[in-house]
Amino acid sequence: MNIELAHSLDDTLSTSDNISFAGPLVSIAVFALAELFSQGVRLRQDVEGPV
């Protein structure tokens, strides 16, 4: 990985636009994963009965 590419990546990651755009996406993804996980656990309990 060359130094110019690393600097351009740093600039891209440090812009406030990208951070304010990525923040909600990350929280939505985490929320969706948590929902899927909790539903999966519930489904497994329904199939296997109370553990």
C-alpha cells in the first residue's frame, strides 16, 4: 500500500460528511443484526421448547 493512497484514505475517513453519513448506517446495521439475533434465539426456543 503506497503512502499517497493511505493519505487519501485518511482524508476520506476524516471528512465530517462521511462520518455523519456512516454513523446512522452503522447504528441501523447494528440494530438490524440485534433484531435478527433475538428473533433467531426466539425461533430456536420455539423449536426446541424451553431449555
